[in-house]
Amino acid sequence: MKHDSPDDISLEVAASTFAALGSEQRLLVLLTLVRAGPSGLSIGALGERSSVTGSTLTHHMKLLAQAGLVRQERQGRSIICAAVAYDTVRALSDYLLRSCCADTDCKEHHPHG
């Protein structure tokens, strides 16, 4: 489920986005694209680097794109894939950590102070 404001993440959006990352292969594909940077990779190079190819890669890219984490763009005869939701991934982390230790008196392990 794609959303517009990573700062205003809801439980539903967080669950949907975490579900999109709930596969080792999808997480590996996203990590490979994050490592490649904003210019992305061709679908062939993505398959080689991640060892996820063919219809499996197509399936995973579709789910990651639906979650708003990656984009695919045709450039000439190639399809270029790139990670685009760095703010969303950061917001997911913040979503979990924002409540760290909220129900205890011990705040020393709280990542935000």
C-alpha cells in the first residue's frame, strides 16, 4: 500500500509495508537496489546481483512497487529498477522505535534520548 507522507505512518500502512518486506528475496532485492543508489539497475543486473531472476524477480518487484518502495522505468530497451522510498524505510524504523520503553521507567536504551 503506497502512502504519501512517511511522517504520518499508520498501523495499517506500516503493516502493509512490512508485509512487502516479509520475504528474504524481496528484502534482498530492495537491499541490492539501495546499494545501487538512485540511478538503479537494469532488471538484468538486478537479477545477477541479487540472484533472483525471471518471473520470481518480476513478482517481487511488483509487490515492492505496490508498497511504494521501488520504481521501474523503461529506458529504451531496458527496464531500470530503483529504490525510491528511503524516507518510508526510515519512517518504518521510527514507527517501531518511537514507542521504545514507553511502558517502563527505564529510558536508558531509548534510541531517541
